[in-house]
Amino acid sequence: MNATGLTIAVPRGALMGGTLDLLDGLGVDTAEVRANDRKLLFEEAGIVTVRPSDVPTYVEHGAADIGVTGKDVLLESPEREVYELLDLGYGRCDMVVARRSGDDAIGESLRRLGRARIATKYTRIAAAHFAATGRQVELVAVKGAVELAPLTGMVDGIVDLTATGRTLAENGLEVVESIVTCTARLIANPVAHKLKAAEIDAVVARLREEAR
Amino acid sequence: MIHQIPAGTRDVLPDEMRELRAIEERLRSTFADAGYGEVWTPTVEYEQVLAAGGGEAGAAAFRMFDDQGKVLALRSDMTVPIARVAATRFAGADGPLRLCYSAHAHRVVGQRTGQQREFLQSGIELIGVPGTEGEAEVLGIAVDALAAAGLARHRVGVGDGGLYRRLLAALEVPAQRHRELLDCLTRRDLVALELAVDELGLAADARDLLVELPQRRGGPEVLDRGAGPAGEALDRLRDLYGDLERRGIAERVILDLGLVRDLGYYTGAVFELYDPAVGFALGGGGRYDELIGRFGAPRPACGIALDVQRVHIAQTAEEQQS
């Protein structure tokens, strides 16, 4: 077990570096995790590395006491019973509506066909956004490279996560609406939150101190 | 052809059934030894009876019509039917009433979460014993029942279901904001709670209390820090902790000022049961002094329910760890 006394779910991918830096600051030895890209379970360091979208699942089931994942993942899986403890600030991205530059395909479809077609990996966030703004849409769930969908004419626009907007621009897309800003969040298992209260509060206090 | 069963339901086959029955029997005999008499109530009730429970208790997962067009529903727990029984079948009784049950109930659950829409609950209801005396009895029996089922490290979370609502009222937070703040707490989203509290523009000490108080959990020391207008609720929890100390189960107790339960009928103390081997609560309960009055003469009451399958999961996990 590590210095925090907690098992930690670390997201692979874009949030991994920032999360490991954070854990270094808490006195967790992350050298082995950094050195070994293929290994998933680090028992000595008390770390499991999983896809960001799987972090709430591991934490909800108690396989990890705490974990780090993006707010986008939490918004997309609201049925997961986990505590959201802290906004960690890094991994800042915007969930946006984008369309092909130059024409208003979304507006045209809404006006003439009564609904727009929107491709996204984030069907819940997209559905909630269009419902809240009173527009009928048909959501097309895609798994990867959402930017392609409007270029082929399959959809009128997309809902996707963007950090700089560069990928969107390179594919001839422009952001027309911003839905929500997402950052990395610290989450905890509800039972661990009670049974390991002192350990979890110590982590939260240290991270709050550093954020100042 | 594959004949499927509805999502969130299960077939139980002999090996598992034997173990489930053994656990159920140990829970039942603990309840019986403590003087609780077992009851059955109908599997289906009129929807309007269950709706009296309010909140999640009133939101039936399954509804149907009978031959006269009346709407029937499957109960989402046993507390509401037993409140009806207490108010109607025991209308004249004035001494304490101790009832227990082991029965299936049905709840709405999210898709893909692996939770059960149909689950077996064993529990107790103590009617006519007000205040901490009743709560301590119920908690003491729940701790004994889990020990009888083979657990050793189980703990009970104890809080006050009305604490945060009263705190909001006492700090003069506008009533139209209460729901949003309570939702944050129910969803366990402490980041959103802090943002929403910041938006209220309160004085620093009131703001800190609303953010910090629901995060206090642990031993009796959580009651020692100032609580402003919540002081009265903390005094009651202190009394309850004293009663639990006298029963010798204080070391099992986690006082939790952020504990909220989704069910709409709780009026005071609320409970949750945990085991370190599993990541979910094994059951819960609380005090519901206003529920029986919705069916007849009001009587104070409290109770607790255990999810038998979850207790079974915890018991097998404990077996593997020992």
C-alpha cells in the first residue's frame, strides 16, 4: 500500500500525466507506473490504471477507494454511485456543439426538417443539452473520430470534447455552442468515504492546499 | 430460442439458495430472539397506498391494473406496507409494536448498473418507541443480525436525514434553492454543492458550515465542532451515541453528518450498514415519525432493512479475505 493508505484508480490517456504528478505530491511512488506502460495493476503503489470512462465503475464497485476522471465521464454516467470530492483543475476541456464551417446545417435542418442529426460519443450530455434548449435532434452514436461525421454529410453537427479546438479547425469544423467546461475530478467510493474517512480527508486537504 | 428474464431480476439455483436461506434464517432468528414478530403483506398493493410513502418509496417500479381497473403496484420496500398494517390492524394498540419481515421488494434502478430491480429484504420495524431509545434498539439488533450472518467487521453509519434541510432554513437560504442544494448532496457531488453554496453569497461562517458540515464523519469528535443552528440535531445524535455506547456497539458507529437517504418518509435519524469487504451499503433505515399517521393515528417509529443478497456477497468476500 502507498503513503495515502488508499487504492487509487488512475486514468490512462490525457489525464494520466497530471494525475501521476498529483500522486507524487502526495508521496505515492509512481516510478513503476511511469516506467511500465503495459502493466495495469501496481499492488505495491496501490494503483490501478484504467480507461477514464472505467474509473467510476472501478470506484463504484470498491475495486479502488478513490480515482481521478474527467467531469465529462461523470456527466455521461450519472447512475454511478460515487462521491465527487474535488475539482482538480487540470485536463481542462470544453464540451461543444460544432458544425461544418461556412453553412448553418443544424439551423437549416431544424427549420425545414424539424430536427437536426448530431453525431457524438456523449449521447447523454448531448440529449440533455438539446432538450434543455428546446430543440429536437436525432443522436447518432459513434465511437471514434467524430469530426468525420459532418464532413460526409451523415449528420448536421457534432457534440464533442475539445481542448484547443485545433482538431476541429483542421477538419473544417467550427464551434457554435459551448455546453460545459470539464476538468479532472477526484471521486471516492461511498463506503470507503465512510470507512476510510481520515485517509480520504487527508488527501483532499493536501490537494486543496496545493491548489491554492 | 432463449427465454429471457427482465433486467435486474435473477433466478436463484440450489447452491446459492441454500446459502441465502441460511443467512435469512440467521437474520430472522436474531429478530425473533429480540421479540420481533414476523409479518407478511400482499405482494401487490393499491398504488395510492404506496404513494403515501413519498419520494423514491412512492415511485413504484412496476404497476398493473386489476380486473376493476384499479392501479396496483409492487412495493419498493416493506416499511410503507408495515406502516399501513400498524395503523389499521393494530389501531387500538398503544404499547410498543415489534414487527419483522423477510420479503421481496422492487425498485427502479438505472440501466447497466448491475443493481437488482427485485431484491430480498430482511428487516425490523419498531413502532411506538420514540427518540434515541428506539433507534439504539434497532441499530443494536442490526449489528447482532449481521454478526449472526457471519460478518465481523461491519459498521453502521448514523446521521440525521433532516439536518441539512433544517440548516438551510435556519441560515435563511431562499426556499427555491433548497432542492438544488439537497440534490447535490443526494448525488454525492460535493464539488457542485460547494459551487452552489458559493453562489448564495452568504457570510463566511454560514458558507463554511454549509460546505463543511456534510463532510464531517467519524467518531464522536465530529459532534464537538460548532454547528451553529444545527446544534440541536447534534445534541440528539450525541444522545443516540451515548445509548449505543451503553449497548457496547459504539466502536461500530460512524457518525455521518452528510448521510441522506433517498426515501421520502424519514424524519430524523438515518442509518446505513457497511462492510469493508464490499463497496456498497448492505442496508439502511431510519426514523419515520410521520408515515404511520398517513394511514391512521400517528405513532413514532423507526426501522432498518438488510439486503439479503448483498449480505451474502459481503459474507463470501469476508470468507475469502480471512
